Amino acid sequence: MTSAPVDGCGPRDVYSAACPCRDMLDLLANKWSALALGALENGPQRFGAIRTRLQGVSPKVLTHTLRRLEEHGLVDRTVYPSVPLHVEYSLTPLGRDACGPLALLRGWVEENIDRFPTATAPH
């Protein structure tokens, strides 16, 4: 399906190598991005709370993920001038919009995990 041009780059077509939609699809299809956005659905969170919720993510990967989400306008990072610094992450309106389809995908995976032949212990 194609639609209106994106910044003069031609029609939007995620199957086209030149489409800027690919970068956003790559970001949202990443498990840590999908889980980080889900962790923020209930309101602003500090880094440590997000990391606790996303069991198994390293601080380096979570930092990179949150930065990418912020760069793409899905997450806001707010620094409160206190000692020590207090930083919170929250969803932007765009991030809240992305949460709906991602929640459906997460729910589908949880409901159907037993149907996958290779679904065994976590990797």
C-alpha cells in the first residue's frame, strides 16, 4: 500500500529500500523498544524502574533504546534539577499512539506462545 510522499522522497512504501518508514519500522519492531514503550504506558518512569520492568536488558542497551525512542519523538526525557539529578521518561502523544498496536502484538505473542514449535526457555 502506498500513500502520500514523505518529505519529497516519493510515496510511502515500507517495502521500498528508500522509504524512511523503514527506520521507524526497525525501531518499533525491536523487542526492547516495544517493551520500553509498554513499560511507560502507566506514566513517567525513572531509568531504574524501566530497567527493573524490562528483565534482562543491560543498562547500555536500555540507554541506547531510550535515546532512539526520544530521537524519533516517541519518548520525552525530563531532567529535574535536584541532587542527585532526577530523570524521568514519558510517552509523547506519538509514543502513546504506537502503544496500541504494540500492546496487541505483545498480547498476541503471550496468548500464542505455546503454538510456536521453538518456544522453549528464554534466550
